[in-house]
Amino acid sequence: MTSSNDYGASSWELNVQVDQPNEDSPLEFNLRVTGDFHVGGVMLKLVEQIHIRRPEELSLLRPRDNIAKKKRKEKNNKHPIDEDILDLDQVPVSPGSVASPGLYSKTMTPIYDPVNGTPVSSTITWFSDSPLAEQNCNILAVSQPNLTPEALAKMYRPQNQVDKAELNAGWLDSSRSLMEQDIQKEDKLLLRYKYYSFFDLNPKYDAVRINQLYEQARWAILLEEIDCTEEEMLLFAALQYHISKLSLLSEPQDYTNEQDVDEVEAALASLEVTLEGGKLDKILEDITDIPKLADYLKIFRPKKLTLKAYKQYYFIFKDTCLSYFKNKEVSQGEPIEKLNLRGCEVVPDVNVAGQKFGIKLLIPVADGMNETYIKCHNETQYAKWMAACRLASKGKTMADSSYPTEVYDIQSFLKMKNVNSVPQVMRDPNAMDLNPESLVSPRYLKKFKTKQLTTRILEAYQNVTQMALVEAKMRFIQAWQSLPEFGVSYFLVRFRGTKKDELLGVSYNRLIRIDMATRDPIITWRYSNIKQWNVNWEIRQVEIEFDQSVAIALTCLNADCKIVHEYIGGYIFLSTRSKGQNETLDEELFHKLTGGQD
């Protein structure tokens, strides 16, 4: 601790370390903070220094072995406020609304580095003497080398969703300072993306951000924090291998030119998809006419004690609704059933090698979720219908400008997963610099012999070998985002009125009540339907009121209820962002929605 005229008040240096596996010591730099500087403010200062845009998506996480210490501290901590009620009618939270200028609005308006074009804030001058500033933060855009199989085997891997819930108990409270949360000298905290809603991820400006997301996704896959199929694991392994090779060959200074090329290629690809789509329809068609899909698909509606049998019908997808008929000839009449997909869960059920292209829909109803399985005939049909389902679940139609891009991304992902049954001629796998034990999770190491796994990874590698470095990282992130469990943070809870423990899944747009035995979602509640939520700090209970007189209350068993409260408020805040805001961060609104004690 120091106190001087230079700083004006008692303050201390917060040491930040960036691990460098190939070096004897980590890269270090310091941030000067004061006792009343909350974690949200630390995030802001940190990302301004290392050029990681969107500080609101980040937070600090206690390592798993330090969580017990936090729980002991909170047991003796009494909050002075008994209840906090947040009425959403009083804050501008509608999607696309422009947030009012916050406390940091001036410092968050970017200027651009004349050398590499990345945005930097005016406050970068505060840290001009730090080692990280001298290196222009390029080290943070470089992927770290793979760990040895021995080191990977020693790392903790959650065995089930309850274990995954335990990992989320370590998030710090963004509205309180480090000292208030019993963070002591030499304590280690992890910088992580807490909110899985990555806004405006731009290869031209976000080399550091993309790299950190890639690293976070990579470790989530390797440590089995998120489930994936064998086919998907081979794709992830191939991309890791490719990225590792390119990282060794590339210099950090070369990223800017590569990013410019990638951005132009991506824009051209998107334009090509849009133009090709336009040829299929009337080019001068009325722009107010909402597109539709119509084709023969198969459907299965599971019931108890029945075998899984699909039946073919004629389907029409328009607006956010999916209707099906006995055949095309009767499609002008009343459908057999009309399903509104707004707010539903959309889960891919795909095996490219087995030519299986399925879509699992979990449609919310008054007493839970209705399961519906759709089976497409080929990749092209699947990409169009899957894209339409995903947009409909968010309340968007195929008229939305993101539809062609969504179709293109799905097709690209399927292409990457499509490993030829007859592998291309390649060098002896034993001579390749590939260590499969460092590229796949232990679950799949047990399933294959090393030589067999190496061969299969190299087969998948043929589909990604032409990708540039940033493109490969972006594809890895997109593949991660396509996994059914992506973006769901679990908590062990008990709902009011029940005596059994259950799981609560918190995602970017919804809350999910999950059965612990079957791991199936029971019911989903959308944030867009929340009217207000009430936190009773005395009994540590969160109560949420929805439209149509629906209300729930829950107690969090494995973490402080403040973490759940902050997740909900944080995601609602993130839904207010729009490109018209530029880089302005409305810190006041963020802490109003997440703080809970103002």
C-alpha cells in the first residue's frame, strides 16, 4: 500500500500475469487500484491496456481450489439490504435501444493505432511504462503451445453437470472490490469470458479477443467442460493442430495484413451467398415479403413407450412458424400442426459421416417442453432449415439480413466435418509432428490407439489446411458455439415449493430448469418475458416475475445467489447493445442491472 501526492489516496499495485509456457517466467504488468475500485472497474482498466474490446463480457473467476475459502468468508458476511427489486419497466432494456452515456463513455470512445489499426482508448497513456504496452500487447494474440499429455492429465475435469455447476461458484462480484471479496496478496484469479454473447467479433480489430476466446474454447473442449461428439472432437483437434503450426510460423506483426485479407474474403463470401440467393427468387420482389421454405421433411414426436419412427410430411416455414401437411397438394388448407418456434431450444443432431442431418426442437409450453425431431435429407436442406429455426428461436425471420450468413456458416461447418472415407495420400503418421494426446479430451484417448487417432486427425486436417490463422480460430469458436451445451452456465438450485435439488441453466437469452437425473430441460423462461426480479438478500433467494402471471423463486445451493442475479442482469444489459452505440459502455446501467444493492 502506498499513499502519496502522485496518487492522491491509498492505493496499491495489482499484478497481472500472462502465462507463457515456453518461457521461464510469465509476462507481468501492474494496474494501480484503490480500495473502492470494484471488479467491473478493474475489467475496464485491464481491457483498455491489453486492447481486449467489450470489457462487459469479461470477469474474474476464482480457481476451483479457492472457492471453499470464499464460501467460509460469505458465511460470516451479513448484507445490510434485505430486498432489492428491479423493475425492468424503469430501464431501457429493449433490444437495439441506445444506452445512455455512462461514466466511462469518453474513455471508451476508441482511437486507432496508426501501425496496426486496432482500437485503443485514450487511457492507454496511463500505462505507457508497462512491459505489455511496450510490446503492443501482441503476445496476447499468440496462441500458446499445447501442454504435454502428462500436464493435461493432471488438470481437473468435471464429470457431470453438478461438477460443472461447481465451477461457476467462483465468479467475483463485479460491484464489489477485490478486498471486500477477501482477495489477498499472491491470490490467483482467472480472466475469463463470463457472458457467452460475443458482440461484434471483428477479425480486423479483435486479434487479442479472438485469441482469448479460442483459448477458452480450447480448454473447455479438452477438459470436457462441454460435451461434443467424436466427429466434432476430431474437427477441434485438426483445427488446434493447424493453428499450432501456423502460430509457430507467423510473426505477431503479420496479423494485421492477414486480418484485412480475411475480412475482405469474408465479405466477398457473404456477398456471394446473398447474390446467389437472389438469383433463386425474383430480384425485384417486394422487400416487405417475408421469405419462406417449403419441402418434404420427416418428423418424429416422441411419446412414452414408443419407438422412434419418423414420418414424412410437406413442411412450410414462414415467419417464426413451422407448419406441416399430409402432402404438397393440400398445403393451401389447414396444417396438421403449426409450431411457433419463438423461444424454443434448437439443438443439432448431426453425423456427417453417417449422413444424418437432424434438428431437435424443444418448444416451451405451459407445463414444460415439447420435443420435436426434424430430419432433413441432405446437407443443403439442413443448412437452410436449421438457419431458419435458429433465427425463429430468437424471434427473427428469414427476412433478417443474418439469414444468408447463418446458412453459409452452417454449410462451412458441415464441410469441415466431412472427412473423406478414403483419406488422401499423406506422409507416414509416425513422422508427423502431431501429438494426439494434447489435442483431444481423455474420453476419446481411451477409445482409440494413438496411431489410429493420429490418422483420423490428419484426415480431418485436410479440410482445414488452407485456412489462414485468424480464420481457423474463428472457425474453432463458431464450432464451439454450435455445440448443444454452448453458453449454458449451470447452478445447483432448489425451487420454492419443492424438496429436491435441481439444475438451473443460465444462457444468453433464457433460463432453463433441468432434471438432474435425465439432464433434459423441463421448462425454459425467456429474459424477454421477465417483468421484474426480486432478490431477498436475507434468505438469499431470487424471485423472478414473468408475463402472464408466471413467477418462480429459487435458492442457489452451490454458489451465492448474487452470481445468478448478476448473470441475469448482465445478459439483459448485453441485449441492449447495438452498433449505433459505437464503443460507448453505459457503466451506470450495467451496474444498475447487475449490482443489486443500489
